[in-house]
Amino acid sequence: MTTQALIAGLDAGQTHTTCRLAVLEPQGGWRSLAEGEGSGVSHLAAPGGEQRFRQALQSSLSAALRQAGLPAEQPLAAAALGASGIEAGTAVQEQAMQLAAATLGLPAARVVVSGDEYTALVGAFPSGAGILVISGTGCIALGRDSDGRQHRCGGWGWLLDGAGSALDIGRDGLALSVQMADGRLPDTALRQRLWRALAAQTPQQVKAAVVADSFGPAGFARLAPLVDELAGAGDPQAQAVIERSGEALATMVATVAAQLGLPQPQVCGSGGALRHLNELRAAFAGALLRQAPGARLVSPAGDACAGALELAAQAALRC
């Protein structure tokens, strides 16, 4: 067994959980050791939510320990976890913290559990102010100033607030397509490509597809790359969807900057939509220049696992 204090930083998603191990350095800070992947999580209130949560932590930690060449019973000094759907100060956060402590064999004081947007923010800006905007299936912006004050915009669930997300891009594209089908809008390639992806030939079939239990937010989000591609090819309706989404993301960033008094913030864009949708990324950059001209887009210093490790290191040093 290693004689150095071992900490774990976990990033838990719906499809998989990543656990990164690190050792605390005597002079301060930490050094990454290994990482492994395990199963995903769901909301704790969902059927089987607690069991999935425990299994995600156990499987990802076990995989990381194997990668590091350490025994399964190797103790941790502290751990931190970021997962979507965990709101600060809620009963769900307390429940998740207690479950994590029990699963990892740690006292509660040595465990930090937060939303994954917070671990991603800490990873991106470990020692200073900045704003992180995440656009994936959903979207959220979170920032903090040099005094540690935080402000958040978005992330209120896909039924209430998803402008700028892949989900909204796909849904807005489909909404336009049925308007094309009934004559309210001129027909374009947008309708044809989206309907082909759904194996639909009529608006009735589109309606049936999106209300199926298996469709949900991910079903809309899977259509976003098609809308982005069509926008790049010049489809006017697809371009309008992408421009609105870019403006929505920039509005969140500009609002966070105003609330925190950051006239020239550093901004990191993250999430699958901003990473992979070229037209959305360009629309966001252009809208940000208009709405927050002092902002500067930068690359993150680290990812969500790095942020979780930073929080775990702080927890280990406090105890």
C-alpha cells in the first residue's frame, strides 16, 4: 500500500462515472495517479437511484485502484464528487453526501458532494475568478469572483429552461419542421433531414416519436448535430435556431458577469454541444463579443475530475 495520503475526485454522469486518484504532496497540492471508469448515476429520487449511485462510486473507484496497481481495500484520505442534478443546500445533496461517505468508507467531513457544474468550475479556474458555461443535453453557466462569491444562470431543468442546449436546438428544429409541414413556413432541408433521422414521413409520426417514453431529452439532443450541420450549409431556419442558442448562452455569461461585478471575465465554454457543434460555438463567440465585450474565452486549466480533486484535497487538509 502507498504511504502517501490518497484522494479521489469523481465526475458522475448518466452514462458513466470517472474516478481519478491522486496523492497529496508534502509541500502542498496533489499529483494525479490513475483513473478508471464505472457505471452511471440517475437522480437519487428515481427508482433504483440510490443503488445506481453506490454502484457508480464503487465500480469507478475499483477501476481506478486497479489502474494504479493498488489493492481494493486501499483507504482514502478524502473524496469529492460532482454529479448533475445535485443542488447546493438541498436534501438531495445531504442524501448524496451520506451515501458517498458510507460507500467510500469515509467520515462525512472528508467527503464533498456538489453539482458537476461546480467541480467543472473549480477545475477550470482552480485559483481565481472566472465563468464556466456548459452546453450539452442541458446548459448552465456558473461563475465566481476573486472573493469566492458565486452566481449561476440556467440549469433549471429541460421543461423550464434549456435555451442554448443541444436539447433545445433539436426541439426547436423539430418545431419548425412541423410548421413547414402544415404550411406556416416554407419547406427547407431542415424538415427533410430531421424527419429522416426519426424515420418519419408525416407530422403525426413526428408527434408520436417525441412523446415515446424512450425519446425524452436525449432524443431531442441527438438531433442537434443535424441542425448545426444544416446551419453551416446555409439553411436559413437552422441558422436562426443556432443563432438564438448562441445568444442564449452569451446572455447567461453576461448576466453572471454583471451579478459578480466582473467587467473583463475569463470564460470557458464546455459540454458536448460547445465542443462538437462548430456553428453553435461560432454563434456563441460572436454573441459574447456583443453582449460582454470585455470577456475573454480561454481554455480550462483542468476538467471536472481535477476540480473534484482540488475539493478533496481541501477536505483532507481541513481534517
